[in-house]
Amino acid sequence: MLSIDCTVKEGKPVSAPTAHVPKQNTRGRVIFASLIGTTIEFYDFYIYATASVLVFPALFFPDATEINAILSAFAIFGVAFVARPLGSIVFGHFGDKIGRKGTLVASLLTMGIATFLIGFLPPAQGSFVVLAPLMLVLLRFAQGLALGGEWSGAALLATENAPEGKRAIYGTFPQLGAPIGFIVANLMFVGLQLGLDAEQFQAWGWRVPFIFSAVMVLVGLYVRLKLVESVSFTNVVAQKKVAKSPLAATLTRHWRPVIAGTFIMVATYVLFYLMTSFTLTYGTAKTTEQASAEAAAAGEAFDAAAFVPGLGIERPLFLTMLIIGVVFFGIFTVVSGPLAERFGRRKFLLWVTAGILVFGLAWSLFFGPGTAAAMVGLIIGFTLMGFTFGPMAAILPELFPANVRYTGSAIAYNLASVIGAAPASFVAIALWQAGGGSTVLVGVYLGIAAIATLIALWLTRETRDVDYDNNVA
């Protein structure tokens, strides 16, 4: 306890100066700052993913065949995943060297500016035939760079400010940014598609969500600039244990948790991008009957043998179905926190990942028969997604000591994006084509990813009870 030494000066008691108590972030500020940042980041990421399906193939690859244009758009989509490990190194370095606050502000600005500029790109016509796709690649790279640093910073903001025994619960707040960002992004696209005709949407409507992101970024910046550093990082500074090179320290002394964290996250990434990008492509692709009738109406020949059928669901309807599914994603992200605290991160995720494996084996039962089955599949898949994604903001940072926690968790998270997320949509489309419209192989692909994660979890220790604030290497 602090004692107050009172003296008397000219008949008046005077208190001696008390010890300085460092400021701390309030619970509300921590929750809102971690949530709003990841919401914006994921919103920006998702509007690109949606535009990659709905607009970019025709806008930036007008001379390619329909399927090649889609593949080209997804290839650029994958550029961000190449950038994300680099972003984890760059932002992780500064997050472990100078602190979490400034790094989080920088990642948000990078993502916001890149997304805003995409909204002003010209179509690939005339003198912009090559330049427009090139600019899209560069801005997509910047998006990936930013997201490579954003997630870990937000996860650390939440968990390093969490009360004892509630890290997994607080860790679900930044994770909620994923479903909320997805819902907001897709609601905007649904509203625009319903309010505009196809020509208006293709000409300028798709730009609105990208330009609107600037408003959200300003709100996020305002909140994050009011943050103070966490106890974990101030302890690192006080003990003079700030790593000279966080990357070198991570790769030389903590490479095992990097590998473990990477594969712990792989199934989560594969599941998510199959549930969003791939299902949107597959679900809105024409059925054989629709394509045949359309060709007949146009007086063109139709080659059924070369055609790869989908579910033929109208895009606004399927986007609405995705939004319903993502509501379950958000709900079970919140539910996962208390469960991961009660049972431990490792044990809980082992059961969830086993569920993902079973879901992968049953994939074609949901994505093949029709609209109703697809809706059930979306609900089950997104429920599993909430369960597996929620605890990641706790388990990945807990694998590392505080002085390399930003770098270590960021590298693991983003290496998983290269292995799991980047190829997911591309591979799934190729497997769908190889199956002649069947999605059985897509489910097998998800099952293999789940097995990789199960092995990583089995070989990893439980992290629930680690000393988070004073764990400094």
C-alpha cells in the first residue's frame, strides 16, 4: 500500500507526491478499438473478394473466357496472401519494438488508403488495358500488407488488456470483426444490386463500398489514437527486454510455435474461404439447364460436356444466404470464448476441428442438391467457423513471450494464410471443374486441411494458464 506523508506548511497539511500510476485502457475502449479496427480491415478485404466474383473478371479481364477471367481475378485476390507474411514481419517488427498502438494506426491507414483508391481504378480499356490490372495488383498487395499486421495487433490489444482468466473471451472481440465486416460489406453489395440495374452497377455502383471505407477508417483512427500501451509491452520496456530484431529472435528461438501456430490456423482459413469466395462462385454459376436455355435463346450452340454447372442461384439471393450464414459465424465466435476458457484452447479446438473434418467429408450433401441444402450447409459451416476462429486470438499469441508476441503470432497467422487461404478458392474451383460440377473433391480438400490442424493441435501444449504479462524471453 502507498503511505501518504503529510507535512504542515504555514498551518496547512500538504500531501507528499504519490507514486505515478500508469494509465490503462478501459474495458469499453479495448473492446471497441479491437472490434472496430478488424471490422474495417475485414470489410475492406471482403468487398474486394465479392467484387472479384461479381465485377472484376469482366472489368479487368474483358477478353478472357468466363472461367479464365474468374481464375485471373482470384489470382490477384491471392496476391494479398503473398503480401501478408511480409506485413507480419514489417508491422510485427514495429509492434514489438515501439509498441502496439502506433503499429495498429499504421496498419489501418495502409488498408484504408489502398481500399479507397481501388474505388477509382479505370477499367482495362484503351491505354489502361495493362495498367489497370497492374494497379489493382499493387493496391491488393497493399491490402495484404496491412492485414498482415492488423490481426495480431488487434488480438494483442484485446488479450493483453484482458482480466485474469478471460483472455479467450476478450480475444473474441477482434475476431468478431470478421463476421461484422463481412455482413456490412455484403449488405452494401446486395443493396446496390437491388437498387441499380446491371449496367449502373457495373459502371459505377461497385465503387461505392470501396469509397465508403474512408468514413469507417476515420472512425477507427479516432478510437485507436486514444489507446495507451498494454501492461505486457510496458513490462518488456521496463525490463529492457525489447528485442533488437524481433524477426531474428522469433525464427531462431521460437520457430517451433511458429510452425505449430501456422498449422493450427490452416483448417480455419480453408474453411472460411470455401464458405465465402468459393460458394459464391459455385452457388451463382448457372445450372446446365439455365445455360442451355440461355444459349438456345441467343441462337448459339451449347456444349454440355465442356460446361461446369453450379447451383444457378441469383446473386442477390445467394449473398443474402451468405449473410444469414455469417450471423451464425458471429454468434458462435462469441460462444467459443467461454468454452475455450472452460475446457482449454487445445481440447476445445480438437473437437471443433474434428467437426470440420466430418463436414468436409459430407460437403457434397450440402453443396450439390439445391438451394435449401446449400442454406443448411452454410449455417453448419459458418457455425464451425465461429467455433474455430474465436479462440485463435488467444491461442496464437499465447504461444509466444511478450517481447516477440506481435511478430510470432503475426507470422504464424499469415503463413497459414499463404498455405490455407491463398490457394483455397483457386484450388476449389479447379477441383469443381475436375469433378465436372461435383463438389466431392472440394470437401476432401477441406478434410485434408482439418487433418493437418488436428496433428498440430495434438502436438501443442495447452496455453490457457501461461503467465501472459510477465512472460518475457
